[in-house]
Amino acid sequence: MTNVVIIGGGPGGYEAALVAAQLGANVTLIERDGIGGAAVLTDVVPSKALIAVAEAATDTKGSSVIGVHATNVSIDIAEVNARLKKWAANQSADIQERLLSQGITVLAGTAELIDAENVKVVLHDKTEMNLTAEVVLLATGARPRELTTAVIDGQRILNWKQLYEFTELPSDLIVVGSGVTGAEFAGAYQALGSQVTLVSSRDQVLPGKDSDAAKVVQDVFANRGMRVVSQSRAIQVTRSDSGVEVELESGEVIAGSHCLMAVGSLPNTEAIGIEKVGVKTNDAGFIDVDKVSRTSVRGVYAAGDCTGVMMLASVAAMQGRIAMWHALGDAVHPLNLETVSSNVFTDPEIATVGVSQSDLDSGNEIANVVNLPLATNARAKMQGISEGFVKIFCRPDTGVIVGGVVVAPKASELIFPIALAIEHRLTVDQMSQTITVYPSLSGSIAEAARQLHQTQNLN
């Protein structure tokens, strides 16, 4: 029986543990903070639940456009946060119960590589033990990046893991950083009732995402009363008598009640022994892995945010599964990021998969593209949806679908048929010939495909 030791109990770790147990290995998983890791306890699960509350508030307040007039919408943030933390804890407990039911040993503590086959474990009660393993998986995740010029105090200056302790809604929230995390929380707290200022070092929010989609979200933010300060870099954040002050490079000082620092992530790769074992990292400290999750050291694998590979819970989980399939001799397909869907949980959401607009603009890819506004969709009109679009990319010669963008409520659900088309190399004709429900938002996906057929004929 192969001994497998997994350091880290987030999606990369616990999914790997389940696969390894299924394949007959003797599995030990060590987790420091709680099974599910940050994804379940302080990141993905609670943040998306908070955003769901914000969406409900937005839908209620905005229902007058379809003739439903709601009054006295209020948010009890203490009640909301208590529910989020309870839900996250329950999810963590459910995952742990499943691990134990599969015969997996779960240890609460920290772990460090002694060499490629031996792991030192220190439990929370200070008990020490050494584990021998033929296979080791590093799945230690990442943490919020912190700046010396903006010292996190957990009260007024916070990172995104600390937002669930609020008992009162921030009156004036300043969000520094307009990437995915910053944009999601900025939009959520604006919807919940805070006045939000979003400080972006770029000319548009969500740098790296589809520029058309980012413009829609930024325009929605502005229309809902958010102040977006573009091309501005925060150089210092300090406490004031009444809250916080954020100083920009321009010299402007923005005052608020609280400040959320959303300026990226750092890998949790310190103190786990990778230097003495020879596991290679990149300049940013993320562990180098290949497409089957192998590190530079034989028998040592890595998965999840500590690798910096498309930092999504879904990708972490697949990296962990692939690592065990490969290490334990099962059939395995290398990780293919071209078919991975990602989603920004703003309102509206932005979902993307495959070839992007920036790939076309840079000349790295050649494709035909159609951008179909949702405002023309009958279901969207019924629901009062005026923002958003469906964008599809296909090869000019074959019509094979290679990419897509959806900007819409629940775009995370609508992107799936495009991802499926890319995975199975379907053409726009095949997609357009599939009958969709009428009326439905998904009808715009088929319509965009039909318009690409017309574009092909013109070419």
C-alpha cells in the first residue's frame, strides 16, 4: 500500500486525498486552519455567499423596473456574517466527515518536509511525529498580500479574510485594488448599502479580463453610485480619529470608515521545507509544477494556489486529482487550462473560457467574433436586464468555437455550454442548430453562434 502525505486541506488537498483513498493508498492529510482551507472558511464559500446576499438586495431594490415596488430594504450585517461563518464551518465539517468515512487520517497541525520521503508534523497540541511517504502533495494555498505602508489591523484596515467580523455595515468603504477580489467586494458592499470608493491603479477595473466586460461592470458601478478612482496608486493607508485615510500618488487623500486591501496574494510556501529538499519556485515564490502537478523533486507534487496556476478552487481540485492519478498509476490527462471557465462574481457576473479578446488584439490568436448585447433578448427584457452581452470566438476556416465571454446575471451558469463546445470542438453551426428554450438568456448564445455563421459566409 502506497503511503501518501498531503500538506494542506483546501480543494487541492482534500480532493487529492479522496482520489488517493479511492485508488487504495494509505492517506494522511495535515491541515493547519480547518478542512476546506481558506477556500471554504474565509474565501470562496463565505465571499460568494455574501455576494448572493448583495444580489438579493439589488434585485429587491431594483424590482420597480418590472412593476414590483419594495420598501424598507435593510441589511443586518451581523446576522449575515454569523450565517456565513456558520455555513462555512458546516461545509468544513461535512468535508472532514467525508474524508474520515473514506479511511483518510486527518491531522490538525503544521507539516514540513524533512526530505522527499519524510514529513515532520507538529500537531496543535505540540505533539510531534514523523511520517514516511512514497508520495507527498503540497497544497498549502496562498494568503492576502500585505503592504508595510498599509498595516492590517483587522478593525479599520482589513484584508479580505477579515470582512466577516463586521457587526455594523461600513459607512464609507475604500477598496484598494480593482482585480477580481477588489471588484467583487466593492460591488457587494455598494449593494449592501455602504458608500464605496474603489482605487484602481489601471485605467479600468478588472485588468486582465475582457475589456468590453470590464467596461460594463465599471459603468454599472458608477451608475449605482460607486466612485471609481482610476489610474491612481495608493501609497499609504493610515488610521484617523474617525476611520482611515488613503493617500494616493497624486497627493489626494481619501477619507473613509474602513479600508479593504485587495492587492494580490502570496504563496504559503515558507516553513514547509521546500528549500532544503530542492523544490523549485518561481521569482514570486510559487511552486513550479508541470501539467501533471509534479514539482522538480521526484515523488513530490503540488496543487492549488501555492503553484500560482490559474488560482481557482476548481483548478486546485483538478490539480490535486491529477497528481494522485499520475502518482498512483491511474489513467490521467494533463491539465488543460484552455477549457477552464472562470467567473467574476460582480453584478452582472463575468464568465470567460478559452481564447480571449486580448489574444486577438495582441495577434496571438486569429478568430471571428460576435458580441451580442443582452438588451435584445426577450427574457432579459422581461427581467429588466439592460446590461451585458454574449461574445463568442470561432476559427475563421472551420467555425470551431474557441472562446467565449458572458456578462449577465448568473453568467457562471451560462458559460457552461460554451465551455462544453470548446472541450468537444463543436462548431458555431452545431451550436446554433441546437434548439434553446424560448424565452431564455441561453438563447443569446445560440443567436451569437448563428451570427458567426453569417460572418463566415461573408469571409
